Amino acid sequence: MGRFDGVGTLYRVFRGEQVGEPFATPHVVVADGRHRLLKRYDPTGTRIDAPPVLLIPPLAVSSSCYDLAPGLSFIEFLTSTGRTVYLVDFGDMDRTDRDLGFAGFFADIVPEAIRRVIGDSGAEMVDLVAWSIGGTLGFLTLAADPGLPVRSMTAVGTPLDYAPVAMYRLGRALTRPTNGKAITVVLRALGGIPAPVVRTVYRATAWQRELKKPGYIMSNADNPDALARMQAIDRFQATMPGYPGKVSEEMWENFVYRAELAGGTLHFGDRVLELSSITQPIALFGSHRDAIVSWEAAHHGVELFDGAQHVEFTTVESSHLGLIAGSDAVAHTWPRIDEFLRELDSRPGSDGHQAFEAPR
């Protein structure tokens, strides 16, 4: 592209116009329902004899995190390795979902998705892969029903101990006189955490990217593909839904204030979940550069899942989104997940609990 075209591209970008065509990997809708749209992505590479992969998105985040743009699509990568991929899409959350709690996901939506994947694919087992709090949903689901046909669990940038985060420690200290209820009351009054708040907080954690954006745009004036990928990330940030009311209350009370997640025993009404009951092999990923989930918060899982066949942890130095959908993910996270799954393909299980650091 010549200089004249580059100037035209810059003009379009600064006007807010889109560079490139909208992107979505071709798929088939397997099932549709409120907060449980299930999509299937068929292999584009040589099909391999392996369990299908079910992707679980985080809450308050668009499922497009797994399918951002050409070259930044985890789904595109997985299908290129010959695997069938499924995605359960929770859709938007609003005040009408204020009574939807974690049990709605771990006892209903996610198990249903797992069973539908088994029914649609004809496979005996499924591998779960999730980013951020999507990993929490996966772990809670396995703890709630150890008999589910799940072979393994991969969690990328999933917080498993909120204590290392200074903001949460401060919140616990300030609300201790009310037993944490001061924040619960606010969340209940709001009906959850509104989408604009989620988007603002996420952008604030990515302030370095925002500062560097003008320079990035100028330096890539002749690279429309790079600018299209940048805009895909911008669209992703702009479409983040909010947290349902009950979920946000449980996150605060169970995960932060009472630190039940870090302790491994969680109480949701009459339901008691023990994370030590999870036996599947587990792959965890974290980063020292992640401003949302600290390395310590993700690494806690190495000690937490003491009932698993083995637990491995891989450090990929990147941002929170970059762990699953950036150039660092392309170079390090995705290949390591593929290696983990291929190792299971050839060695379907191991005896005893093994925790180790995976090579980057």
C-alpha cells in the first residue's frame, strides 16, 4: 500500500470507520436458549481422533474473546489442529438476570452444554478450556458433579485467590465492621455491576495500551491488517456485558470477603462444593504483567487442586486479554494448550497428584 493509501487509512481510523471486514469463524448452532447458545466449529485441518473442546467464556465478557480477528482467533487455531470446537455463549446480562447466581451456571448451563456436546459429537469425553472467570465456572462445574464426562480442564488467567490483589484486601478491611455487607448492599441495589462500569474498569487496567494506541496507529498506517486487529480488540472492549446481581454478590462474598475459593470449599445456599474433588488433569496459565489477575492469584491453583491427576502451570508474560487473544497467546499460550491436549491424547491419564511448572 502506498503513502496515499496509508493516509486514507489513517483518516478512516481516526473517523471511527472500520478497517477490514467483520470476522467470525464459520459455525453451526447446535442449541439455542437464554444464556446457553451452543455453537460448533468443525475442523479445518486434518481431523484427529480426540475429544472435542468446549470453550467457556468469562462472565461480563463477550464470547468473541475466542474469535477476535484473523490471526487472533483461538477457535481458528484449535480447528486448524484437527479438533472439533464448541462454544457456549452466555449472551448479554442485564437487570432481569439479577437473580442468576453461580449455581445457574455450574448446576445448569455449563453441564447442559457438556451433555449437548457429547450428544452432538458422539464423543465419550470433552476437554474444557476457559479464560479468566470462565475457568472458575469450569472448576465449579466439575466440583458440583465429578461424574461429568470431562477429560481435562484448562484455565487461562483464572483468579483462584483474590487476596494478592491490594484492592480486594482493602475492600475486606474497610467492610469488616459490616461483615462485608456494605458492598453487598450496593451490588444488590445496582442489580449487579452495570456494563459501563465493567468496560471502564477494563480500559483502566489497559491504560498502557490506550496511551500507545496513537503511535501504534501511525506506525501501522500501511498495515490495514494490524489496524483491523486493533479495532477488533476495541469492539470487544466496547461490548462487554455486565455482571448479574447475584453473581456479583457471590463473587464478593464467597471469593473475596470469605476467601472460600482460595480455601477450596465454597458455599452456595445449601450447596457445598469441594475443589479437591476435581480429579481431571489441569493446565493453568498466568502472567506477572496481568493487571486484572495477578500471577500469584492464578498460580494458587497449583496447591489448590490437590485431588487432580496432575496440575501444570505455564507463565506467559502478557496482558490479561493478551494471554488468550494476543501475539503472546499466538506464540506461547495456544501452542502449549495444544501440547497439553496432545499429551492427553497419547497418555490419557496418570496416577497421583503431580504439580509442576510447564516450560514456556
